[in-house]
Amino acid sequence: LNRLFQATLSDFAATAADRFPVDLYEDKDNTYVRAELPGVIREDIGVELVDGNLAITASRKTPAAEGREESSFTLSRSISVPDTSVQADRITAAYENGVLTVTLPKREEAKPRKVTVAVK
């Protein structure tokens, strides 16, 4: 039984170690994806929208220390985004103080509309 839990938890830990925290929020015009990527330089971040999935990848390098070589690893997240609700040609991304913010503008058809209730 212990081996079963060790194998299961080690697989879970390996998957979780390759990920980073992501927040999703929206207003009436845009959906935002906010990812915390401390210690990553802007050139090592990739953002791509393919087949309804927003893929964010980031490479982080650990400098060589006494007795150790330089190492690097890649983090990634994929978020499902309906193609019909986003203007793909207007997506922007900004990276500031270790936080990546991807702005996904909504299509006019996807924006909420206020409906007036008529009295009869």
C-alpha cells in the first residue's frame, strides 16, 4: 500500500512542479490571464493561441553555483479559451515585475448585453 501512494504522489508532484499559478478574470470587454513567473526573463516567455487553447511556456535558468553546473527547466500551462469568444488578432501580453498578463479581447457577439424588460 505504501508503494502505491508513493508512486501516485511522486507522479502528482512531478506534474505540479512543471506548472505555475494562473488567475483568470474578466470585465465586459476582455478576459485576462495573469501568471506569476518570478525569475523568468521576458525573452524566455512564449504565449500562443492554438485550437482554442492558450499555451503559456516559460524557461527558467539557474546560474552555475559552486560545485554545480548551470541548469534550466521549462514551465507550461494551457488554458481552454473558446475561439468564438476571443478576437485572436488583438491578443496582447505584458510582463512586469514577474507577472505576465495576457489580455484576450472579447468579440462583440460574446460581450454581455443588457436586456430591457418591457411592461405590458
